Amino acid sequence: MSIGRPRATSRDVIAEAACELFLEQGFEGTTVADITQRAGVSRSSFFNYFTAKSDVLWAGLDERIATLETLLLGDTAGDAAAEVRAAVRGVGVGFAPDSLALALVHTDAMGLADELERDAGIRRSRIAAAISHRLRADGVVPLRAEVAGAAHAGAVLSAIEVWATAGPGRAPLDVVLAEAMDAAGPTLP
């Protein structure tokens, strides 16, 4: 049994190769074939983990959003506001610097400004929809539920950006996210 650093998964190797290439030749100048060649994996291996080149950047957050959606779109028996707070807090717990943090710090060098803005909107919409759905299931009027969803989804994406640009090793994301949630908190019933 060897002790030391755990063996990287193919997903991690692909993400690392993609980020290297995005820094070297820009996002638009990098193809999936370039990424798979650099990572030493097949095209089908790439698509086992990612549906598109840009998904490499969002994979870690997408997993957490899926968990948030599962929590908020499932059972509606408890206190909706408490469940929303817990689900949103869960997004930041143990979040390690990843491809997204690197991309946020090196947006210009990677040529990602438009891509990140568009893809952040997709993630923001998913989070907002799950929160709004959970609040409406608890009887919150639709306008209030939509505003709370938008505020908290914005808090998540804003916290990630602030955390990454400040240096993701300086503080855990959940600490930055707690501050962002304080700002969005008055929108909850």
C-alpha cells in the first residue's frame, strides 16, 4: 500500500489539462481533441464526464447544485426558509479550489468572460428555480418566492467569485457564502 497523494481521477486529469490549455491558447482556441490529447484520454472518456468543453469549469459546482435541487425539490414537510438556508450553506461546505476558481481568477487570460457570464446565468437560474419552488410549496406567494430565489442564487455566484478572486485558500467558501447569505436573508419569509 502506497502512502501519499491519491491517484487523480480521469475527470481531474481532464480538468487540469483543459485549464492548462485554456491558459496557453485561450478557451476558443482549445478543442476537445486538444484536451483529450493533453490528458491522455479518449474522446469518449471526456464525454463520460462532461457534455461540453465549458462544463469542465463548472463540474464541481454543478454537483453541488444538483444536491441543492434534490434537497429543495423533494420532500416539502419542513420549514422552507430553514431548508433553503441549509441547502444554500451546503453549496459552500468543503468546496475546494477547482477549475472554476482558476477560471474566475484568469478570466481574461483564458478568454472566458462571455462564456463565464452565460454559464453563470444557467447555474444562477437552476439555483433560483429550486429555491423558488421550495418556497412556493410552503405557500409563499410567487413574487416573493422568485425574489428570494434570485437573491440567494445571486449570493451563491457572487460569493464564489469573491472567494476565488480573493484567493480561494485564504478562507473557506462557506465563510464567504455565509456573508452573502446574510445579505440575501431578508428576502426569505
